[in-house]
Amino acid sequence: MDYYKVLEVDKDASNEVIKRAYWVLSKKHHPDGQRGDSELNYQRMRLINEAYDVLSDTNKRAAYNRRTQLWRLWLDDGLIGVANVWLRPI
């Protein structure tokens, strides 16, 4: 799951932009303010909260970005791509 897509922000978005996007989406999708399928609204809100929890914390965001970078390398280049990044000298 791409948390940036969940919050509808760019990968280089500032904390203020992330906070504003969270506020707008949580107001729009909060289960108490929606009609219809409450379980679907609950799941949407849970995902929005999860994305905000990760992207609003600097350490969690950095770990998330590293993990997604390695995952994309794995998909594109396989084990060699991941090893080139993971095992490169500092």
C-alpha cells in the first residue's frame, strides 16, 4: 500500500501538507459523517490513520521510504538490485 497515494500527497510533501491532507481526508471519510456501508468507511478511515501515523513521524517515514525503495528495486532488478543498495560501502 502506498501511503502517499492514500493521503493524496507527493513523496516530497512537507509535514504541513501531510497534516492538511490528513485533516481533509479524515473529515471527508469519517464513518460518523457518512451514509451507506459503515464497514467500508471504517476501513477507509483506518487506512488514512495508518498512513498519517507513518508519514507524520520522521523516523517512521524514513524507514517506510527505505523499505519501499528496496521493494521497488526487488521488483525491477531482483536480488542484485537490492544487494547493490543494501551492501554498498558507506
